[in-house]
Amino acid sequence: MPGIRLDSVSKVFDGRHLAVDGVSLDIARGECMVLLGPSGCGKTTLLRMIAGLEVPTEGTLWFGRTEITDLPPKERGVALVFQNGALYPHRTARENILFPLRMAAEDAAEADAKVTGVANILGIDETLDRFPKTLSGGERQRVAIGRALVRKPRVFLMDEPLSNLDATMRTELRQEIGAMVRDLDVTTVYVTHDQVEALTLADRIAIMRNGRIEDVGTSEQIFHDPATAFTAGFLGVPRINLMSATVRVTDHHRVSLDFGNQSISLPPIDRRSLILVDHDGERVIVGARSHAFTTAASGEANQLTGALRALEFHGSEWMAFVQADIELINPDLVGRTTRTTTPEHGGGRSRHANAAARGSGLSTLIPGVRQVQDKLLRRRRPHPSTPHPTTASHRRADLVIELNDARGLRPGTKVHLTVDTERLHIFDESGHRIDRITR
Ligand code: ATP
């Protein structure tokens, strides 16, 4: 069982569509790496390159110390399960699982024992003699997983294997896949856009956006210590509140975050204060998950205040929507860039042709493009004293806060929020963390 290494891997379709952009990633032996991201961010393309079903336009892939960039799929020892693990309709579940062993001309008795073993792990022993059309979606998917695993792959790849199942079945099979991946100790890459699957299954998660990896870490690292505002917004329910603010530094080096009609000061000893003194007058994005706020009975200094606009009962907790007249930012739009593509990508440039470009994305292949982009972005950045223009990523909306107890609250009630400044994340306007990431 090897580890997997992706070194500056890119994929351009039809010479102009940049689907994966300079991805480098190390996956350890036996690790379960989840590729998580919105639709179209390049997860499946990356997975298919690991499987050998797509040829990278740039970069190299390795299994352990062996380069596999040009190795045909059959020689990679990879098992792949798709969304809809298509089974042979005229073969029973047992025959479906047996099929790869027959193709490999394995001894019949040994093959039967292997099928029984895999069926045991997956809890489908009772269904082995049934045909696919008589099985539930979850059972069919288990058979597909069994067929993929029965030959003991070196690497196990799954592409949204639960997305066609109902909620109950998803939870059940998700737990089983988690247990199975850990038991089998096989290097696994799992593609999903479902944060619960990612958080529960992954040893580590790689968050993808626009063909690139924005952040890699354990579930807890990414949740509590996100590298970008987009990452912060992708994990967590309710979504993180991203508030637009201006940094203000007093003559005594006291730092406050000015939200327009209200502000909060950071304690002088807060490490963020030490960093933010250098950002006086700059616009920043302040990320605060629900647990950074506590409701206070009365107004005190250094709180945020708003009016409760709506209250939703979610079973064991309440969701409070608080209108605080703070400009909130949509995590999906912050720092969004369009993919850079160029006719040169289709010009037969070999993936080995431009080693110098590796590590920084295909857009660097065009001399000077990055510099020009950076210059334009710098130019667009407003002067500290000018009012900040409202862009597509900005909107006036509600702070969303989870409450265990909503007694005494009703729409229109004034709400005082004490902010735990230790739990704030500060990003620059393009969504990158300013304060140190502590991993
Ligand atoms: P989803 O979650 O919706 O499956 P994804 O993150 O897996 O999305 P990909 O399927 O890898 O994304 O697609 C990445 C981008 O590449 C998309 O914009 C897609 O339209 C494009 N793409 C994928 N395959 C091809 C292809 N064969 N030809 C052209 N463009 C493609």
C-alpha cells in the first residue's frame, strides 16, 4: 500500500478549460484523504488522474517512489467506486463481486472465500444471491464497493459514493465506509461536496476551489483554524459569519474592529492586536462562528448589538437571525477569481515542458500574467480613507447565531452579543488569513 504524491498537477480540457491548476498534495500510506469542494472545482478530474483515466497536462503523480504519470490504469492497482456503482444487471451480487477475481483467473475456492469475507465486512451476506434490481440503492452501492475491494487494491478511490442514497442510508453507509477504510488500512481518496461526510471520514481534508487546493488539514484544524475565508465558510452549520470591518489603531496602540455603526476592541495582549497594528485603516474580513458570541442580558461595553429578526427552532437548538447593520460577506464569493486559460495550453505543450512553472499553477505559464493581476488587484484596493464600495461578495444580512435557549426572545427584541475575540479569525479582503495559523 503506497502513499500518493501529486506534484504540480494540472489538467486543461480542450486546450482552454483549466479544471485542475497546479495541485501538489502528499497523501500518506493508509491515509483517508477527502477532496471537498463545490461542484465543478476539479475534484473528480483530480481523482480520475490518480486512477489514470485522465492524463495530466502538467505535473507528475507518484505511488510511493514510483512515478505513475504515464502508467496505464490497469497497472496502477487502483479500485474506483463512482456515484452510481453500475453493476452487471444479469449477474447476482455474488457474481458481480466475483467478476474481477474471475478475470484475474483466481482459484475458485479462494475467490469464493474472498467474496464471503468482503460481503461480511459490508453486511451484505444475506443479499449475495439476489440480482441488482431487487436490491436497495444502499445494498447496490455496497456490492459495488465489494467488487472494488475484493482484489485488495493498492489505492481505493471513491467519487461521491453516497450521493444517490437517502439520508438514513447515507448515514449508515458512511459509518460503514469509515470503519471499513480504517480496518482495511488502504490509502484512500474520497471525493465529496458534503461537509459531514468529509468531517467524519477524513484523516485529512483538502478543500478545493477553482481547480486549486485552498487548505489541507485534519477536520479540526480546518474547522477551527481555516486558512481562507472560503474554507471557513465551507465547513460548519450555521455558516461562519464573515463581517466586513476596518482596522482602527489608537495612539495607544489599542486595536479595534470598526463595523460601521459599532465596533469592538481587542485586548492589547491579544496576538491579533500585535498583528493588526500594521493594518491601520485597512478593510478586513472578521470571521466569527456562532460559538464566538454569547447573548448578554444587558448592554455593556465592547459588545455588538442588533435586533432579532427571526428565530428558527431546529430541534435541540434555536437559530437566531440578528440584524446588526453590519456588512456581511458571502463566503462563496470572497476572493473568487476566474480560471486563467490560454490558447497556449492547447498548443501541444507537454506536461514536462515547463518544469519552472511547477508549484504555482498553470496561470504562471503566461509570463507576467500573475504580476499584472496582482497590480490590478492592488489598484482596485480602496484607499483606507475612501468608503468601501459594496461588491457582489458583500451584502447586508443577518448574523446567524445558534442558541440553546431562546426564552424571552422574540422577533424585534434587542440582542446584546458578547464577542470572544480569541475565537475571531481575521482575513484580508481577498480572504486570506492575516493572523497566524497555528498548526
Ligand atoms: P462535481 O462535484 O459537480 O462532480 P467536480 O468538483 O468533481 O464537480 P470536475 O468534474 O472535476 O469537478 O470538473 C472540473 C471542471 O472541469 C468543470 O468545470 C467541468 O465542467 C470541467 N470538465 C470536467 N471534465 C471535462 C471534460 N471531459 N471536458 C471538458 N471539461 C470538463
